[in-house]
Amino acid sequence: MKTTEVSTMNNRRLEKYVKAFKKGDEDTFDHIYEATRADVYYTIYYVVKDVQLSEDLMQDTYLKMIEHLERYEGRGKFRAWIKTIAKRTALNAIKQRQKETPSDQTAEYTSESAQLEKKAYTQELLEVLGEEEKEIVIRHAVLNETHKTIAEALDKPLGTITWKYKRALEKMRKEGGEQDA
Amino acid sequence: MREKDMKRHIRRKAKAHTPDVKDSVKASPQFRAFIERSAHREKRRRRPVYALAFTSLVAVLLLALFIIPSETSYSQVYLEINPSIRLDVDEEDTVLALKGENDDGDAFIEHIDDIEGGDFDTAIERIIENAIETGHLSEDAPHILYDAVSDDEALAGRHTQHLEQRIPEVAQERIPDIDMMRGHQGRPEADVIDRAQDHDIGVMRVRLIDAILEETDDYTFEELADYSVGELRDVMDAIDMESPMPGPPDSVPGPGGP
């Protein structure tokens, strides 16, 4: 039961925790955090594509959420609300980095460090999938993005995304027993 | 592995690879300041509320003693078509409230206006028609759990019969073999309501899952909570299980049922 709590916590229960947290119930933050951490992290990661920066921005996102929580009116959309904060935080960080880092250094970073990070990330998570398949699968299964939204974000035809998603699931199905073990 | 199981697997894997920043957030000065500020504000907010609550309680007691002649009966009518919804219907057959019992139920009733204050018959018609339009009910998915509960047993019985008669009538043209299973056997207990909320399903589905688990050890509650009513029906077929409650006389008989 504990292992599925995050992914299966429904919006009503999440709203209850948010309401209690707004009233100063410190312990409810743990539930809110556990219910949203994957949404927050992967929303950021697929903007910045940098593991270390994503971790820093994840913390910033939760602090911004706390800062603005007074204005959150609670209409069952908390998960969408915090994902919006996460995305905005990530986009601002990219802009900031572009201002601060000369373009050649950025390119160097992308070609070396980020590639290494991506490689490690691929090895650890959903091992059987390629980088693009993994992104499609996580965007759809974790972030609940539609295939259409993913197609727009990755600039690919909708049919390609649908096909790649199905193929990725097939690959994982084949490896299913081993991965679950 | 079914797609739902795959998605669960992916979410579990994805979450396991998420960095944990909870402790650093909680240790931040912003977090501490927020908690202190919120707790202080809540304390101040409560004082007048207590006084108001006491005054209101006295007023309600006086009303109950001297003004209100008798209690109005109503029943709670539950419908589960994977979205789970509830109607409160009074003895005049007027719909007092329409509520979603889970997130899908909330989404489902967003598209149905002007039910509250209208009559029960029209409400059933519009709900079933909308369920067919949105594909929640179809020839491939003809399953529906239903029941009415009330302190007034006669009223609950009448509303149950009304469902049993009206739903097949409305659905008949497009779903001639609608499969109705009665779901409740009385008011749901607190633990049933808690589990329904935890798993974002209706209380009738919790009861049905409990009944299935009494018959077989092949599944867990968590697994079956992801199943639709139709999939639960398939499980019942597979283990040759009868419906826990008899459906309407002219419904499709349950596995091993009448």
C-alpha cells in the first residue's frame, strides 16, 4: 500500500492535505511532497535536461509553492498548479543560465556533462528504453501528458509518438518480470 | 502485463529515481516561517468561529424543538459506471443534490446541469444518456452498480425499484443487455468510505471487491481497486461467483445467478 501511495493518491485526498498544510499542519507536507515529487521532478527535468540542476530547481519549486500557497484557492487542481510552478521555475533557470554562461561553454556542457548524466540516467531508469522512448513514456505515464502534447513538445508527428509509446510498452512487457524483480 | 500495470510500474520506477529534497525544504527558513504564520493565523481565526458555532448550535436546537414539525426523509442513490456518483433524493422524488464520489465522478457531473431541484426520473434519464454519450456505458461495457440507502427503508426500496425499472428503459435502444448489479446492503461503514477515498473509487465497488476477496485469494484489494466494474464482473465469472445482491428481475443474470 505504501509503495503505491504516491501514484494513486487522488486529487480529493491531496486537496485535504493541502488545506491542512495551509492551516499550519506541518506533517501534511510529507504527504503533499510524496504525492507530487515525481510530477515536479520530471516536469523540470524535461525542460532543463540536467540532473543536478533539476534537483536544485525541485527544491526551489517547493519553496515557491509555499510562498504562493496563500493564493491557491483549492479547486482540485493542486497537482497541475505545482507543475506550472515547476515548469516556470525551470524555464527561468534556463534563461538565467543562457544570460550567465557564454554560448560555447553551454555547448560544451551539453555535449559532455549532460550526455554523461543522460547516460547514467538511462542506465538506471527503465533500462530497456531508448532516451526518447523513456521521455515519451514518463511524460505520458507520470506527468499524464497526452500524446498530442508530447508530439508538440518533441516536434514529432502524433502517430510517431503513439507508435513509439506502444513499442516502448512492448519492450517493457518483455522485460517486465526481470524489472519487477 | 496490462497497460494499467505497466503505468504503475513506470510511475514506481520513475519515483524511485527522483531525488529527495524534502528534508532540505523542511529545514529552510521559508518553511518554518510559513508554518508559524499559518498556525498563528489559524488560531486567531478559530476564536470567533467557536462562538459562532455555539450560537448556531443553540439556534438549531431551538428550531428543532419548536419549529420544525418533522424530519424530511431522503435517500442516497449510488450509481457506479466507473465514474462513481451519488444523488440525494427526497420523498417527493426531487433531487436535492448530485455529487461525484471520485475524481471521475466529479468530471462526469460537470457536463450535467440542472439536475438539482429537478425530478428523479429525469435525473436518471440524463445520467444514463450522458454515460452512453461519453462511452462509460456501451454494449461492450454494459455494467452498472446501483443502490439506494436511507433511514426510511420503504423510501430506499422505492427508489431502488425506480432505478431498476428506469435504467433499462433509458438504455434499451442502445444497450439492450444492460447488466445491473445491486451494490450496497445498507449504509457504507467508515472504513469502506476511507478505502473508497484512498483508492478514488465508489463505495459500492469497495463492497464488491470485498465480496470477491471473500471468495478468492488470487487478488489483492489494491489490484482489484484498479479494475472497472466490467473487469470485476469478469473476475466474478472466472471464479464462478454469484452477485452479492440480486439485481432487478429482468436484468442479465449474474454468473451463477438466477
